[in-house]
Amino acid sequence: MRDLKVVFHLFEQSSRLAKKRAFLTIAAIAWGTVAILLLLAFGEGLKRQLDSNRKAMGENIAVVWSGESSKPYKGLPVGRDIKFRIEDIELLRARIPEANFAGEIIQWRTSLAYGTKAVNSRVKGVHVEWGDMRKHFPVEGGRWLSALDEKEKRRVVFMGDETAKDVFGTTDPVGKLLLINNAPFTVVGVMQRKVQMGAYSGPDKNAVVIPISTFKAMFGRDQLSNIVVQSPKPGQMKGILRQMNEVLGGKLGFDPEDDRALPTWDTVKSAKTNMNFSMGIQIFLGIIGALTLLIGGVGVANIMYAVVKERTKEIGVKMALGAKARWITLPFVLEGLVYTFLGGAAGTLIAVLLVTGMGFIPSQGNRVMEFLGKPTLSPLIGLATAGILGVIGLLAGWFPARRAASIDPASTLRYE
Amino acid sequence: MLALAENQPAPAKLGPQAVPAPSIIRMEEVRKVYDTGKVKLEALKGVNLDVTKGEFLAIVGPSGSGKSTLMNLIGCLDTATSGRYVLGGDDVSRVTRDQLAEIRNRRVGFVFQSFNLLPHISAAENVEMPLVFGGVPVKKRRDRSRELLERVGLGDRMDHKPTELSGGQMQRVAIARALAMEPDVVLADEPTGNLDTSAGGDIMALFQELWRGGSTLVVITHDPSLAKRAGRVVEVRDGRIVSDERTENRPG
Ligand SMILES: Nc1ncnc2c1ncn2[C@@H]1O[C@H](COP(=O)(O)OP(=O)(O)OP(=O)(O)O)[C@@H](O)[C@H]1O
Ligand SMILES: [Mg+2]
């Protein structure tokens, strides 16, 4: 208690003459705080954006293509083409009921026409389930393909938003007749705009989708380009893919251990890599920010070192009058902490204002922001910054204070 | 006698064995060696000294003879390399840094040649500084600093900063500060060294007044006129006490 009173008394006395110094140090810390908060906010925004862009293709999905056997299997030679067909989806659904499966067949560069406008685009035949798995959500007023469409091989088409715009311009395509290879298809829906990171055979916005049954009837192909698999939980994907290899291996004749037979893109696995990547960026930005803040802290410590040096004699006098070492050191520690706290508070305020301000910039159609995302502050960022500030504040006061405490009053007062 | 803080702890028994002694200061074979890396310099080579309560002791001797070193040891600003030192009945040869601080606060009042007032605070706050360290409550501090500054003739300069005072006035503030905690002994190292003759005379008169008031004073001086007023003169040469004589002077 007495310690505290003495320390506050001394702190109050010494802070009276330090207005300019206080301002400079607080500004340095504030600047560092703004830097670290903005960097981390950008990192967080980028992380969230990458995450949502990545999920735009579908969550917990894997894409499986047909490949070539690289291991002999039951007397069959290596190098055999492995091909799967629409009917194999039925088999997979029956044998692995916990997962979702959908087939996809692609017809490249097919002519699409409406009125006088004609373009070439991809046409995909897919199972109805594919729409949810691959996040093909319709714009208001339209719909996705239905089970009935598939069953009755209806000539209906769901259009990627960019292709829809290329063909129809400003006209609403829903209900209009689109000629695919001169065959008339009714447009039932247009895909909602999405920022998609990661795609195979081109982005979703540049294709049109029809029921797989219609596709087979029209183009006479039932060999799948690829299968899309969705696991109920990310952790189950690995097991489901192994089961899938066993089921198809038995039917199509390849070793389930043969990883060349069905080349697979497991987005669950690549999501982890992505997360690590985001985390890496976060850490990198955090370190840069922490270093900036550290420079501020070094500034505080430096100024306080100078103060200790300048006041060596004063400290010696106080010691001669009976001040204990901790009464000399604690005001310095306190000073470091107070400056850091004030600087941190000011910096946080500025950073929050800036981040909030940036939140008002519209990101729709702004390509940079669509990729980088909006800077976002999270409680974790606040906590990390506060922690770093606290440590820096303590150190900034601690080192000068230690020097002050090591002052030997006798030799300080010797030289008159 | 002024009662100090209520929460003031009882003076700690500092040494392993408390020695009952009539003297305030007792040094036995005290040595001080400064070890500056290469060279070891023996500044005090076995000093024996006894000072009883109410004495006015002047320490004289040539420059570099070890007077300030001796005073630092007496004032517990520094510790002896060997020998025994008993201050006010307690052996302080081996105590912790905190205990030394406590002793300096309660038992010793320092007066320096260059005053060593804290420049940024007022005369009154300077006088209060030892009281702050001694845990004396604010109200008592104020009263005590006023009383002391009035006693040294500076009742009207309480709120002046040291830079606004003359040398003689600064030294009087320093003396008031030295008296703040009612120390066992007031130590002064060349208190008139930075003052002109008239201001120096005032300070000497003030010391004599303190002596009359019952204070124990140890004053280092080159000034023969100051030494002449002391009750006892000790001469130091080359780290040893070479003479120790009582004068005719009495406090009254
Ligand atoms: N901290 C120290 N480190 C090394 N040597 C020291 C130290 N303090 C004092 N000395 C040496 O000890 C000797 C005595 O010094 P001291 O200051 O006690 O002399 P003094 O009698 O007070 O001299 P003066 O009259 O000039 O003040 C000197 O030779 C000095 O150089
Ligand atoms: Mg000296």
C-alpha cells in the first residue's frame, strides 16, 4: 500500500514535465497499433474472402475423373482406360448411401443462340443433385433443374450468369427459348453471381447446364466426364473416396490401391492447404505489424533511457533520501505502460474508424476487393494486439527502470 | 518531538546482534577498497571512530584523503569492505539494499556541497521527499515541511522552485530536508563549498543552532572557520584518522 502511494506520488511528479515526450511516445505506439491492426484486418478479410471464394465451387466435395490403370489387376494389364457411365452413379449411391454422388458430362464449344445473338459455350449434362453440391443457386424468378426434368428428359437449361448475359443482354432469359445446337431449350433459371476460386473445366458462370438424361438423348453420350462426390462431414471424405475406389474398382476392373485409375481432386484436403496458406499470411502480416509496434516500443524505451540518464543524479538523491529501488523503478514501468496503453487506445480507435470506413466501399464489381475481401477486425485480432502491446509496454518501461535501479547513489553523488 | 506516521513500522533489528552502545556512530577497523577492474584502491585503511549523541564533529583533511568515502559509509550510502559499523545501536555492516534505504531515510540526513535539490519540484516538496519515503501522511508532511522551512528562515519561499532560490537559500532547503525525518545524525559534505562567505556564514550559524537544539552533526570541511566552530575536529590523511581533538566549543 505504501509502495503504491510512493510510486504514484513520484510518477505524478515526473509526468508533469514530460508533455512533449509523452506525446511523441504515444504517437509512436499509436502508429504501430494502427499498422498492426490494419495489417491483421486485411489478413482476416483476405482469409474470409479466400474461404468464401473457395467454397463457391462447393463444400466438402471431391471431383473424380476417369484415368488409366497403373497396376495389374486380376490378370488385366496396366494402361487400361478406366471409363465410368451414368449407371455407375446408381451403383455408388446404393453402395455408399452416406455420400452424395452426381455425374457430369461436358460438351465443349456448343452453339447457343437467341434471336440474332449466337455464342459458343460449354454445355454440361448433370444429375439434379449436382446443383446443390456445386452451389448453382438460381437468381430470383428462376429455378434449378428438377427431378421431373431429369426423369422426362425435358429440354430445359440453367444458365451461368455470364453466358446468360452474353446471349440475352439485358433481357430476362427465364422462360425464353434458347437454341442449343439448333434445338430449342426453355431457360428455367440463371445462376446467382458468385466469386469462384478454384474450378475445373472453366468457371461456372461461363457454362449452361441441362439434365443429364436430356444430354444423353441429345448428344448420344453416357460416358461421364467426371463424378462429383460430397461427404456429409469433411472428416469422412477420405474414407468415402476409398470406398468409391473399391466399388468402381470391382466393377470396372482396377486395383483400388491404384491411384492413377481415378485421378481425384479432394477439396477437403486442399482446403487445409488453403487454410494454412491464409494462416501463413496472417502470421506474416502479424509479424510485420508486431515489428512496427516493437519499433514504437523501442522508441518509448529509448526516450525513457534518456530520461534515466538525464535524471541519474536525481535518482541518486532520491536513493540517498531513502527511496527503495522499487520506488525508483516502478514509476518508470508505470510510465511505459501508461504511454503504451494510451497509444494503443488511440491507435485502436483510428484503426477501427479506418476499417469501418473501408466497409462502406462497395465491393460488388470491384475486382480487387472481390479477391482481397474487406478488412475485418476480429476479437482474436484485438486480443493478440492487446497482448503484444502489453508486453511491449512492460518491456519499454522495464529495461530503463532496471538501469535506474542499478544506479549506485554513492558514486552518482560523488562528482559535484 | 514530532510523531511520525502511525503506520510507521518499528525500527527493525538490523544486525544479528544488537549492540548496546552509548554512541550513535561506532566504527571499528573499517576499510574501504574501491575495485576499479585493474586497480584496487584502498580509500580507508582501518578507521576507528566513535561519535556520541549531540556531538558536532568536523572532518578535515587534504583532497583525496578519504573524507567523502568515510561520510558515505557513515550515511549508509555505501558499505564497508571490512570492519564493523554500528549506527544507533544496530550493526549495519551487512544488511540488504532495502534496509540500507530505510536507514538512510530514518537515521541519516544528508547535506551536499551542490545542494542536490530536485529541480522540478517546489522547496516544500523537496523537504517532503524523505517524508514520502517514510510513509508520512500528506497532512503531516505539509505541516512538517512548513515548520522546517520556517525554522531555516524560508517560510515565505515554500512554493519556489530551487532554480528561483539563491545558493544559500537552496542549502537551507537542503538542511530542512535533512532534518525532515528527525535523523540520528546530520551529515554534511562541504556544505559551504559552493557558497560565498556571507551565505556560508549563515549556514555555519544554522549548524550551530542545530547543535544547540541537540542534533548530532558530522561536517566535512576545508573551511577552517567552520571547523573552528565544531566541538571536535578529526583529521583524515591517506585513509587514516591522524588526529582527533576536542575544542573549547560547547553547544550553548
Ligand atoms: N567510486 C570510486 N571508485 C574508485 N575510487 C574512488 C571512488 N570513490 C573514491 N575513490 C578514491 O578514493 C580516494 C578517496 O576519495 P574521497 O572522495 O573520499 O576523498 P575526499 O577526501 O573526499 O577528497 P575531496 O576533499 O577532494 O573531496 C580517492 O583517491 C578517490 O579517487
Ligand atoms: Mg570529498
